[in-house]
Amino acid sequence: MGEPGRVIKAIVFDTNVFGKSVEPNSKLIAAWAEVCDRHDAELWIPEPVALELAERVTKASRDHIEMVNSYNARRRKWGFRPVPPPPEITPQEAIEAIENSGGVVIEVSGEVAQAALRDQILVQGAGSTTSGVKTGAADSAWARAVVEYNGGDAEGLVVVTGDRRAAEFLHGELGVDPETIVANIGEILDLLSEQTVADETQVKDFIEALPDEPDDSPWLLELTEIDDQWHFRLPQSLFASPERYEIQGRTYTLQGAAHLLTAVEYDAWSQSLTARVVWTVLVEEQYVDLDTDEVVLVDDYAEIQVRGDAQVMFDAELGAWIWTVFENAEIATDE
């Protein structure tokens, strides 16, 4: 797929780059912005994408504030002073954080907004109908915006989107070379064709940059979207009357370092190391007995294998390798 020496003006991120949570990852943005800068290119995040990311941040901050307020009500009941809730993060603040990380937010012009709305209303281009509801204006807007910002053509753009309809629109309507439309970050490296097998030192750097401590679990599992794939089974001890129990929570804990499933590859263009790896993760679940309101802890419930394509990138400012990407994740029990 690649073409050595390809000149890239900008790499464009769609929302799917950030996983199903659709929340911005500042380390990922900063790392790829730095890579682009080394090659006289930029990392572009279209305004509709930035707004979607910002909305998720604001919602998450509001949810956290509500949790703190609920906790404070209980603290008052217990006789303790309330703790101050954190300030709400506004959409504008979230967008500024994206820009401060190095992403260039590409604004939607009035002309582009009109064209995007027309696509949705007429169900053309990126427009579509889902369950009788017309959609697609946002996809049309971000795609049109980056081409307009690029001077009216797609020369030098690499677009990362997992949205099939958006990819078809970019190629069929806006003239983007299909070879420069990739589904995920890993495919950018295939496009550039500057990968070699890593040497022993690079393999060691790769392993050491990956999470391996229990405290690292939340970030790994957030990227993995593991809750969407792991379906709990009621433990044997509760089988006698399963209707009495309701799951209250689930925790995941890394059980040590990752193991390599493929050879580590070094990409010279992005100064990154990639490989498919596997972690063992301990799953623990908590249930409540609906008859007694007692919490039932189920320890050592199951171990699962979390597999995925990991990428680490060299941070020149820190002088160290940092973990930035975990894609194509899947899980399986050890049974």
C-alpha cells in the first residue's frame, strides 16, 4: 500500500481514532502533532470532530461533579464537611486543550455548512437515512472543511477514519486518493512503508513503555472498551437464586507485563514501535443481594487475555518512549 517518499501535508483525525468513548487523548494528539511537525506537516482535527470530543469531555466532567455532589450529601449525613467539586470543563476549554496539545482545529466555513446541510436534507454525498431520520451533515462538514482548508483539493492529505460512508464520500465526491484514506493509526505506518524489524534495544524500549502495573489498568481498559466485549456469567455460588443478585460493578487489574504476539517493527517516519501484544487481566465483580441489600464480592472471578496492536512513540521533550495507541483490541477467557 505504501509509497516511499510520499509527501504529506497533513494527517486528519476523525472521531474513531479516539475509540468508542470518543474522548480526546492528549498524549496521542501531542505525539502525532510532533511527528507531523518533524516532517513539515500538521495534525488536523476538523471542527465537528473537535466539538464531538469536547461534548464528551463536558459530559464526563458534569457526571463527575454529580458524583461528588452525591458523595457530599452522604458526607454531611455522616457528619463530615463536604469536599469542593471540580469546576466543569466547558466545550471551549476542551477544544483549547486539543489545540494546546498540537492539533490544528479546522473550522467549518458558512459555505461548507450550507453544503453539508444540503447533503443531509437531500440524502446525497455523506447524507443518509437511519430509521427514518436524515443524518450526515457532520460527516459532510468535516470532510468538506479539510479539503477547503487545503486549498480546494486533497493533495498531501492522509485521512484517518473508520467510517465507511465518510471514506466513500471523501474519495467519490471530494477526490481524496483512496490509498490515503486509512481506517486507523496503524494503517498510516503501512502507507508510509518505512518499517523495519526492531533491534534488541528497540524491543526492550517497546516492552518497557507498555503498562505493566495495576495502577495502569484504567487507561488500558478505557482504550480497549473491554466492557463492551466481556459478558459476565453469574458465578456458580449464586446460581441457586440468580434473580436475587444484580451486578453493581466490575474491576480489571493488569497481571504484569505484556507478552509479544508478533515481532516489533520500527517506523522511521513516525519514530514509533508497534507490535501485537497480550496482557493477562484479572476480572473482579461485585453484586448486590436484592433481598438483603448486602454487597457480594466475587474475587478471582476470571482471568482474560486482552490482545491488541500497541504503539509507542519517542517523545523528544521527555527523552523517552511513551505508549500512545492500542487498536484492534479483543478479549478471551483463559478457559
